[in-house]
Amino acid sequence: MSTVAAPVSVPAPTRRGAWLADLPVLLVAVVWGGSYLAAKGVTTSHTVIAVLVLRFALVLPVLAVAGHRRLRALTAAQLRGAGVLGLVLGGIFLLETYGVVHTSATNAGLIISLTMIFTPLAESAVRRKTPSAAFLGAAAVSVGGVVLLTQGAGLTAPSSGDLLILAAALARTLHVLLMARIKAVQEADSLSLTTVQLGSAVAVFAVLALLPGTGASPWAAAADFGAAEWAGLAFLSVFCTLFAFFVQMWAVRRTSPSRVSLLLGTEPLWAAAAGIAIGGEHLGTAGLAGAALVLAGTAWGRRAAG
């Protein structure tokens, strides 16, 4: 469950600098992979919105204090653009969090990786350019893998959680396309852009929390949390959001954006590892074959799209 920082143009990194940046970026991929299992442990279908309010309300003040000068420098157009992106980001987190409640952490982490296939396909459609045969082959392998992944118990319809995660992958694709096409945000500072986006998302979550029938309130959910739930929430807030964002900002100035993207692309591997090794999830023969195809297809597609 990742947050997205704006791309930054940097000079070509030295070999030593790139390697020094690799380890913390890889650690970000590890914690993002573990975020699906953590969210599953903290959240129920009645506390999704409450947990999202708590998760991001805890980190927003830190981001706002760290970048308050640059926040004041944002233009009205940049604020509007970031606000629109924040609404989409809020939808992504809602779909992902509701989805992971109703499917396995392994499935969630692997299905969401289809964003790496959907985004180039969407870009090709917008530009009216036919994707390469290699990329189309990678897309077919990935989709076939998802079909197998969701059939661990035999020939059944995908679960509601699987479909919600698939919708989240499509929403992530929309978010990437909008970031590339809303001109006002192209020159916005990464920290300010992320702060406004998360602020918009939290505002949506807070409004939803006030509506009847949307589950427990944030304060009621927090009152019911035990040590394990608070530890999981801290992991999601501190490591998966704050730590991950600042590492991305640090690394993208010391290595190439493509190298950062490649390392972060290992997220589904760690999601599967956490779900199986820590969560005790079992994929079955079809599921394991599907997971292998998803990982192979997305890796192939990333190379073909590059």
C-alpha cells in the first residue's frame, strides 16, 4: 500500500551512490509488502474508514511541519491539482483496505502489482499507440496468473476482496496518468504534493466516518485497540507512509528514478512472503502457479515497457 511522490529530475548517479541508495529503497519495498498483512490484522469490515483516518491523521502533522514553508509556496492551481489527486488516492486506499479485509494479503499484494501492466496499456490507449508484442505477451501472462491465483479452491468466482484489489490497481493507474497530465503539479514540491494529497484523502475519510452505516468511529475503534492493533497501526503510519516517503525523496536524488522503480517493484514478492511465512496463508498448487505467473509477467512487462 504505497503512496506516490512526484517524479524528480536528477543528474546521473555515481555507481557507488546508486548502490548506497539501494538498501533503504529495498527496505521500503519490504515494508510495503508487509503492509497488506498489517492492514488485515488491524482492520475489520466495520473499522476500515476509522483505521484510514487514524493511519493518515497521525502522519499529516509531521509532513505539514516538515514542509510548511514549501506548502505556503504552492499556487492555487497546484493546490487544486493536488486536491484532485488526493481524492483519487483516497479511493485507492478505500478499495485496497476493504479489499484486503476480504481476501488474503498474498492475493492483495500480487493483484495490485497489475498496476505495472495497466499503466503502460492505459498510456498506449491515450496516445493511440499499439503496445509492443512483448508487452502484450507480458500482460497476458500476468492476467492468466491472476486467474490462477484466485482459483486456489477450485473453479470459483474471484472473491469480492480480489475484485476490490483489482479495482484499486485500476485506480492506481488513473492516479499515475493524472499525475502525468495535470500540468499544475508537474513542478510542485514532492513533499507538499504528498501532504496535500493525503490531507484531501483524510478529509474524505473523516466525512465518511460521520455518515451513518459506515462502521465504527475513529475514536471508538482506537478505544478497542489492543497492543497488537496499535503496533500494526504504527507500522502502517510510521514505516509504510512516513519512512517510505522520505526514503523515496532521499533515494531519487541519489540514484535514477528507474532504479528506484525497479527496486520498489519487488513489493509483491514481499507481500507474498509475508502472507505465507507470517500470516500462514496457503495458495495451493494453482495459486502458487498463478503467483509465479504474476511475478514473471509484471517483471517482463516492466522491461518491455522500458
